[in-house]
Amino acid sequence: MSAGALSGAGPFGGLGIAELARRIRSGESTAVEITEQALAAAHSVGAELNCFVTVDDDGARRAAQLADAELVSGLDRGPLHGIPVGVKDMIATSGLATTMGSRHFAGDTPAQDASVVSSLRTAGAVILGKTQTHEFAYGPTSDRAATGAARNPQDLSRMTGGSSGGSAAAVAAGLIPLALGTDTGGSVRIPAALCGAVGLRPTQGSIDMIGAFPLSPTMDVVGPIAGSVADTALGWWALSTRPESSGAHWSLWTAPRIPEPGRVRGVRIGQPVCDLVDRVDQSARGGQQAAADALAASGAALTELALPELDETSGPYYDIQSAEAYEIHEERVRRAPELFDPEVLERLEAAARVPGWRYVRALDVRRRLRAGMLDKLAAVDIVLMPTVPLEAPVINQRDLDPNTGWSGVREALLALTSPWSLLGFPAISVPVPMGGETMLGSVQLVAKPGQEHLLLDTAALLENSLPGSPKWG
Amino acid sequence: MSAGALSGAGPFGGLGIAELARRIRSGESTAVEITEQALAAAHSVGAELNCFVTVDDDGARRAAQLADAELVSGLDRGPLHGIPVGVKDMIATSGLATTMGSRHFAGDTPAQDASVVSSLRTAGAVILGKTQTHEFAYGPTSDRAATGAARNPQDLSRMTGGSSGGSAAAVAAGLIPLALGTDTGGSVRIPAALCGAVGLRPTQGSIDMIGAFPLSPTMDVVGPIAGSVADTALGWWALSTRPESSGAHWSLWTAPRIPEPGRVRGVRIGQPVCDLVDRVDQSARGGQQAAADALAASGAALTELALPELDETSGPYYDIQSAEAYEIHEERVRRAPELFDPEVLERLEAAARVPGWRYVRALDVRRRLRAGMLDKLAAVDIVLMPTVPLEAPVINQRDLDPNTGWSGVREALLALTSPWSLLGFPAISVPVPMGGETMLGSVQLVAKPGQEHLLLDTAALLENSLPGSPKWG
């Protein structure tokens, strides 16, 4: 294992939410102290990584003071109470600029919180600031944005991946213990994998998307990025749980569920056999092998599973994403094309040319593939495969050696995550402390729709089983 | 009132299903005798109208013999038992050629019945033959088909309208008492209006479409065409009711409901005010006024209702239809374009150019318009408006006087029916025995989704109230 540069350089590297929550309640620390540490780190290390678009010093301090006061008064909102979190700049925050990474929304300040932000605040979280995003989330590299490229904390010359690059970089650097991303084709999982964090894409349709700026509404979903599976589960709990009023205050209506590897001993794990997973590099193969070995040693039942369906997903994925994305941006492209990053504009112009009949057909193919995949996966509980087929490229790199089998960086980064986006299945990327020479590896676990509990339990089993795995307490 | 040429020339002009059913049971007639009359008419008058693609002499005779034998044995399948019906050649019939009006399917014989045909047979109906359709149902004129143009029984030089032109012509000429059509943008209602029959478009999604060849699957629906509202209601009953097995034989699981004007005295009827209905000719205005007067005299409460939403439906209608239609025909256009009628091919080639983002937006607009229309129509029970804005043009006519406000025949014919197709509301066209000089007029009644009972009762009220209305008994 090797993680260089600014990995875990911030105050929360290796320090998980449960321990922070304990310190706040024991008096060893306060929400204000923890928030001040996060703010300082965001301004220093965060600036080097260019992972924040906006750091909300005043708002975060006020929220932390309120959190401390509530605890003193006896109101405990649960494990996220007083914990600083980052919110991707695609997600609306009341009174706090939300730019979508674009000059089109420079300085734009929403009047209302997105539903997921509302849930986070109800859980007591302190919104520290807004994290960098690939412009309009329309790219997996996070090096095209009005405020410039985000930098990978493991190697500042490399891209974070994206589009939730700022969230993944901030978490992997230990600047905040938890951040929100959005995932359309892999925008939570890809940067989590490249930066060395855990990232969960929940089941399509399970998260209230009001206030999350769309890219491709039939595939968009908000997901958490954190330093451990347990903290990711806390983030998912807050996102997926409705705030409800009970007397004097609002609260989330269910308690969080801590992932427990003991529940999934003997879990049936399928490793896909198909062309896509044949085209991954040695680092991805190494990560996959290490994860498989660790899970098998912990009692999981591993099998191979022919999944040629995965090789058919790319066409419908791009057709659906293109038609939906251009529909959202059509007026902006028409009225003020010069405000887009040129590469994003070019991508939109290509998206405009996807014909309607291909979109209609892609929806049909998606329905067929989804039904077929549910049949196929009756034989296993979880699918295990790489999250990305290669290590983080350098910032602005677009071309790849044709021998890799990929036409370019964008196609390669999205290749293994977008199939599950198209199908709407929940998936999580977990760091694997081996793989490349200088970078953390990663693997992706996938479950059937609605089976986030099983997915998180299995991810916790993997995390616990990996030799040399960081145990963030 | 005036209805010339071959209107009602066949054995069932002015003769309804209830009376036929009575005669079969009283011994005054038999299913075989009635079927022989229908076959003779189909070969004589039907040939002049070019309204059948295939007349199934052998199959119809066998079915009629079986129907008579069943009655002798005590098995009575209800009012359609032994009644000859026509099936549009877009709807699969087991062992009977089904061509979609196209050389692409010349001689093609399905192995299975469409679900609606299965239901008709379970109700005891005798499938007399397959009726002419505009090629692939892709046009409202029924003058482009592999077997040539259908002719309007009121005036053989005029078009039937379409795409269910053969069904409407055969019914209006009295060759059969009931026929099935399919309605995407108005393909049941338009030819019913132009030929002088009743035609019902059921609620989108309420009819099992298996075996009905698609044009635009999110707007396609099968509907009945008949000589009276009561007979249309019987057709709708058979289409919308599942066959179920009860012991020795299959039957439809509910009994038919006879439309009863007495149930809807005082019904609230809105007459839309919008640009579309301002652009209708004197015949349409006359029909609308006559229908409004008749309904008011029968105790209905008529009001004006501003519905500018109707003026916004055309763009999304064509975008959705185009994308979905081309998706269905893409392979045929690529492999054998020469087998299409040139006008249909040109229409498909234009449809191929609708961009995906416009389809996505049209789906959004449809959702919004549908919700808005449900709100608007809270104030009334039924909408009353013309079915078509002009009388039947002559066969192959495409241009219209620009003073009409319409760009051409296709746009004009679809203008008043396609809004309800887009929105998915049920609608019925009812003949009005005044309007033009030589042709029957018509009006369209529209109800909220799922309210076919109310719609049919109100249509029966109108039919009973019209002076000089044909009372088919």
C-alpha cells in the first residue's frame, strides 16, 4: 500500500464519524472545534487540491454553534450531529452559492435547500462548503470547471476523476469526513476510486432529487462519499431518510443502521466474465484479485458469472444521457454558448445530434437488459468487479494507448460504472490497499435494486478483510 | 341531413347489434345467414369502397356455424355472439393475413391472435375480414396503402380519413355492424367522423395492445367503430374485458353495460375556447352548434372553457410520434425502403430527424399538460368540440386553401383529435345529421381518463337528442 502527497493530510484522515461523535458528546471536543479544524484544512490543503468552490466559514460556524447548543439543551440528532460535510456544487444550498461548476451560474444563490441538504441539516450536519464538480457534472474527469481542475490528493498532477471530484478529494485528504456527490454514469464511484475513498451510488429513484441539478434525470442519483463503509452508510442514511416533524423539532424518521459484516458471512459473490472486464489494466486486476481473496478468506462464496449484457450497455447509456442532457441545456447552448467550457460545449453539441428514435430504442433496450440482469443475478447476492479499468490519468489527459482497448479517458473511466447506472442498480466503490505502484486501488460491489443494506454489509466485510486496510475508528 | 352514395347500403345500415342478437335467438335468423349477408356485401359494396384487404369467407362461415351450434347447445356468449365484425389490418389474426397495409407484410399470416381479437372471439364475434388501413397506420387519409385508397361511402370521390379508413367505411356502409380500429392521433375518430359512424378512442393504456402493430406505443390504442353509441359500447366492452376460463369454456369476465342517457341528465359540458377550435369550417361549426343545442335541450349544462393548452399539443405530439414511429421502422427503412409507399417513406425520413432532446422535452411537456388538463377539467364532466375541422377532402388531396388556417390536409385532420391522444384522454366521435351540404357532420366528446361509462352515456344522450338522428334499433 502506498498513498502519497496529501492523502489523509487533513484532520479527519483515519478519523471516522463515530469517533468524532463520541468526542463531541464526551466533552473532548465540540462541533465548533471540529468545524474550525475543517475550515482551516479547507482553506489550506483544500486550496492546494482546488476541491472547494465555496467554503462557508460563517454558515458553518453558526451551524456548529447551534449543534453544540442543541446538545447542551439535550437535543441529540444522532451520529451526524455537529459533523462537517461537503456538498457537491450541483446540489442547491439555501443562501449559499451553487454554481454547477459553470459560469452560467456564477454567484447564483438558491433560496431553498435541495431535499438531501434538508435531510443532512435535520440530521445535525454542518455544511462546510460546496465541492468542485466537472462543469454541470458532464464529464468524469473534474478538470473542466469554471474554477479549474480538482487535484488528486494521492498525486497532485493527476485528475480526481469525476464528476464529484471535489467531494472525493476533500474526503480522501481528510478535510471532511463525509461529502455528497451525484452519480449519473459513475460520478460518485469514479472519483472515490481514483482518490481513495468509499463512494456509494444508491438505487435509481430511491433518493429525493429535488434541488439536485439534473444531468440525465432517468439515471441521476445523489450518493455519499466517505472514508469508510460505516461513514458512507451514515451518509446514505441521511440522504435516504425523510425529515419528519415530531413535536418541537424535525428529525429523520428512522435511526441509522451500522453495516455489520457478520450478517453476510457466506455471501454469494459473482465475478463477471465479459469483454469489458477483460480490458482492465494490471492495477485493476490486482485490486480485483486482492478483494476476491480477502472476501473468500472471510467465508464469501465466489463464482464466475458470464455477463455479456454488460458489453451492450454503452450505446444505450450514451444515447439516453445525451438526449436528456441536451434537453436540459438546450436554451443555454442557444443563448450563451460562450459561457460553457469548450469541451463541455462540444459534448453537448454532439449530444444534440442523437436522434429521437435512438433514445426510444435505448429506453427499450434498458428495460430488456434490466429484466435480464435481474434474472441473471438471481444466482448471486453481489457482483464484484473493478470500479475503473486504470489508475488516475494526469489532469487534462484525454488520449490513451490504443492497446488499452479504450478509445479515450472518458470512455475508459465510465466503462465499468455506467452499466449499473443504466440498469439502476446500487453500487459502491471501496478502496483496496494494493494495486498500483503509488495509488490506492479500488473495487466495485453491486447489488440488486433496493438492497443497499446487503451491499453495505458486504462492503464492510471486504473492508475488514483486506490486509493493511485502514481501520478508521 | 343528407347521406348519399353507399351510406347504409349494406345489410346492417340502420340495423343494430341488439336487434341482430334478438333475431338470432328468436329463430328469425341465424349467425350463418347474417354472416352470408355480410360476406356478400363485403364482396360487392365492399369492393367498390375498397374497404377490405381480406375477406375471410371460409373462416367467417366456420365461426358462424360454431356460433349457431353453441346457441343450440345452450352456450350464449352474449350480445356479440354470431355478429360479424371487421378487424383493421394492423391487428393480428391467427391464420388470417395481416398486412399493415404494406408490401413489407404482403401475405404475412400471424400464428396468434392479438389480445383484442382473442377477446372478440371469446365474446362470440365472427371475424369477417381485415379492413383497409393507411400504410402502417401512418397517415389520417387512408389513401396510401398497398391495396389502394379506401373510398368514403357518402361520396366515393372522397377519402375515408384514417388510418382506420376501411373499418369506418365498412361500418358506415352497413357492411358490418362493428369494426376495430387503432387510434394514435385520431385514427379511429377521424374516419368515423368523415364516413358517418361512431368511433371511440379508449383511455390510453386501458386496452391490451399485444398483437396490435405499433405506430407510437405511448399513444396507440385500439378502439371500436360502429353505427350507434350502443354498438360502440358493446365493442368497447369486448376490447376492454379479459377472457377468463370458467369451467368448460372461456368467457369475458364482466357483462356489457348498455349506455343510458338517463344517468347523465344535467351533465356538465365544456365547449373549449382556443385557437384550434377557431379554425374550423362552417360544417364543423354547424355540427358543434347542433350538438350543443340538442344536449342543452336534454338538460345538459353547457359552459365555455378556455383551453389554450390544446394549442400547445401539436409540437409534442409530432415529436413523440415521430421518434417512436421511426424506431419501429428503422430497420425496414434501412433494408427495403422501396417497399414503402413514397409518401409514408418521406414521412418516416422526416421522423428520423427529430432529435432525442426534443423527444425528452415532449415527454415532459406531455406530463405537464396532462396534469394541467386534469385540473382544468375538474369544472366539467365532458368536453364537446368538433372531431375534424373540415369535411372529407377528395382522395389524394393534400393542399388546403391557406385561408383555412391549416398548412395541409394531414395537419387539419389530426388537429382536434391528436391533443387528446397526446394527453391520453378517452374521446368519441358521434355523427351529427347536419353540418355540410352532402355529408354527415360529427362532434367529439372527451372525458377524463377512465371515464368511458360517463363518456358513452353522454354520447347516447347526444345521439337520442339530435333531431333526425338515425335510431339504429
